[in-house]
Amino acid sequence: MDISDHNRNAIFERLLRPYLERLYRLAYRLTGSKAEAEDLFQDVLVKLFGKLEDLAAIEEPGSWTSRVMFHHFIDNRRRFARQRLLSVDESQLPQKSIESLPGVDDPEQDAERLDDIIRLGKALAELSDDHRLVVLLHDTEGYKLTEIQAITGDPVGTLKSRLHRARARLRALLSAGATF
């Protein structure tokens, strides 16, 4: 498909608009922070804009764009893993508080909700990267196993197994009295 320069922006926006929110949520789930998610999201959009002809030729671009993001994330992760790590004083990091979360204006319920969120975050952190990714994509973001297969390249059977094991591990970690 030959796309003229003046139509590129409009075509790009029309093709990607239905997938932008889901793509950003995937970036956030992959990176775990707003700043990194925004960087990843922007990098991928720039990359996709350069592949506009390929994007226009795809019948279902949602899974394809997610796969591009996943592979870009993995490539960045590998590149940064080879770089020297810096020590960070955790006391300097912003702390999550009940005030930063939307609630029901009932301090007791809000505190319980925050505790549940923190426990779930810690439980997810205990999972392997593969298990955490599949449970977040499937159970949190609503991707189908076939879409996750298209993103990661892993067979559906492997993904089913990972999802089952991840859920079982989360249940065990979140059971009463579990500490992290």
C-alpha cells in the first residue's frame, strides 16, 4: 500500500486508535511504572509509525502491535541488563499511600483495599516473569490465550499450563497468613 505523506498521520491514528488504551496498559503491566510505560509506549508508537505500510496491511493489528511492544520491551530489558546497576536509596522513593488511590471515602475499607493491593503486588512479584506476564495479560488485561501466543510466541498449551500454575501459586501466596 502506497501511502502519501499527508495521509500518514490520519491513517496511523485511524488504525491504532482502537488499540491505544490496551497497548498503554500492556506497557504499564510489562514495566510496572508509569514513567517506563510512557517511554515504552512512545518508543513503540514511533516504531509502528515507521512500519505504517505493514500495519495497514494487517487484518487484526491489535495482537501484532502488542507483539511489537512485547519484543521491544524484551530487547530493552536485555540491553539494560548488560548495563551497570545503580544503587537507589528506597527512602528517597515516593511511597504509596491510601490518599493516592481512589476509594469509597470509608477509611477502614480504603485501608483494607490498599492492604489487598499491596499483598497482591507482593504475591505477583513472587511469580516468575513468565507466570506473572501470562496472568497479568490474561486475567487483568483480558487478552485471549491465542493473542498472548501471538505476542510471546509461546504455544497455547504452554500458556495454559503457566496460567494454571500462576493462579495456583497466587492462591497459595494469598491464603490466610501468607507473609512476604
